[in-house]
Amino acid sequence: MLAEIHQQSVLARSWAQAGGYQVAGIADAVASFAPTCIAMIARGTSDNAAGYAKYLLEIMGGYVVSSTSPSTMTLYGARPRPGRTLCIAVSQSGQSPDLVQSMAAFRESGSLGIAVTNDPASPLALQADHVIPLAAGHEEAVAATKTFTCTLLALLDLASAICGSAPPDRAAIAGAIASAIGNASPTSNASPTSNANAADPADPADPVDPVDPVDPADALAAAVSLLEPSMHAARHLLVVSRGASTPIAHEGALKIMETVGLPALSYSTADLEHGPIACVQPGTPILVVDSAGPAAHSMEPVITRLLSRGAQVVQVGSADPVAGVGAHIRLPRLDPLAAPIVEAIPLQLLAYRLATAFGRDPDQPEGLTKVTRTR
């Protein structure tokens, strides 16, 4: 897992140098199809990536985007009404039968289907009209890291092209990913190849905003030192964010549940205030994902409220730290719609570090397999 986290520097740099994923032809097909709505199909980590795409498509293009429940088709026998629906299915493996069957049901109703997957020969890819191969390489760890980040990059390219938005600043994103990884990966645990090819955070070719002199490894260690004992005591964790970063909070919680084996609940801070905040007690460990942008102004009062309730708060992102947080992992500032991609990196590293602190093997979480097939 740690080596694959580190490989993301190389993958992101290659993505930037190649000018992104090749989605222009797909965007032309979508424009000709002229969808009236968009349906996302995904499970697990891929569903969190699909949630990110939902924000992009709604903000950039004003589309109505829904998260489809595959069980309505696979268990209840429902079928989508015929219409001009764009169906985007996201799956690293492309193997899960419920996703394949859902894509088939949408296409039978006249929908245009796009599959985003790391296996362009998978059953899901074969069901779609168009395929975006992630080209992330083989991923050995059960907990997805590099395939998740590549999926976010592909969905950013796709959404930008579909909505006619300016292409993302790929060099800045790649540089920020390298900066977020920093030297947090010890050479004893990272592959020599990934270390040799990783982007140098200090390389002037990487257009990264040097907003904080604190080494990423030091900030990560401080966060683990705060979270590990409080998680031992509370036996759970909260992960919260707002706006386009909310799916990243969901993914961070999932990664920690997979690797650490403790419950991790994730919420939009708006939803948190509608009830779950009552569960916050003195000592409750909370990860807050908070980057500069439209959502940041709504985050500070919530963080202050959590601190007033005695929570142990770690803040992750490019927004300025709120007074009183126990640790802060600062990230470079990016376009607010690109920032969530980089926010995922420290959450992956935290999941790895916390798992090892709890004496668990993050590469082989108990009860999980790499490919999950649900119906």
C-alpha cells in the first residue's frame, strides 16, 4: 500500500505530461447525445470517486446527477425509463456483476454508457459505449490508492471536457500530489523504482504553492500521535468536510475502516450539524478535510464548535488552521475543484500509519479481497 501511494507521484506526472486522459472523442459523443441527466453507477471506493464527479458535473455544467442504486435493477427488477440519460460507471476492476447488469439495463433503455476502469477488457468495459482506461498499473494492496487517484484525475478530465470548461492545471495538480507525499514514505517500505522516479517536492518544475515549511512527514507524525490514542479510547473516528471535498472525507473514512478495523463515520459538516454532532464528546477523534475555496468559510465555525465540545481535531487541507486544532496537515493551494484530488493523499497515508500503529497489516485487511463482486 505504501509503495503504491508513493507511485502516485509518477502517475500524476505522466498524466500531466500526456495532457491528461484522452476524453475529447467521448466528450464529442456526449455532446451529440445531448443528455438531459446523468446517472453514476459505482460501489465502495469507486462510489466516492463518482461522488466527486457528481460535484464537478453539477458545478461546471449544471447537470442533474444522480447516484444510482444498482439493487433496484439487480434485486427488484426495475428498469430505467427510456430517455437521454448519460450513464457513467466507475469501477477499478470492472468485475462486479451488479455494476455490469446496471450498465446493461441503462443501455437497453437508450442511455449512452461510459465506463471508467483500470481494466479495459473487463465485463463492465465491454458493456459500455466508451471506456476510459485508467492505466494505473497493477494494484496489489487490497485498499485502493493509486487507482482511486487516477480515477479522480480521469473524472476531472471527463467532466471538464463534457462541460466545456477550461482544462485543469495538470502540472500544478501533479506537483501538489508530489508535495503531499513528500518523503513520508520510508525507503525501507517503498519500492526502489517508485522512490527513484518520484517527483521532487522542491523541484522548481513543480508549480506547488510552498505555503508551509513543515515537512509532510512531520505533520503526518503529529496527526498520528494525536489520533492513535484517542481512537484507542473512543473506538471510532469521525471524518468531515463540505462541498466537493465531502466524497474525499467518505473515502478517508473507508480507508481507515479497511486498514484499521474501527468504525469511521463520515459526513458533510452540514449534515453533521443536523444531528450527528450530538455524538461528539470530549476526546472524540475527528479528521476535518478543509481546503481554501467556496466551502471554507462554512467550515471554520463548525471546527470551532467541535473544539468547544472537546474533540481531538486534525485538520487536513490548504485552508488556514483553526485555532485550537491538535494537528494540521497543510496542502498546496489549488483550484477548489482540483483540491479534493490532493486531499486524498494524506488520508491514505494516515490510514497506513494508523493501521501499523494498531498492529494491523494495511496490505491485507481482515475479511477483504481485492476484487469484490456483489449482485
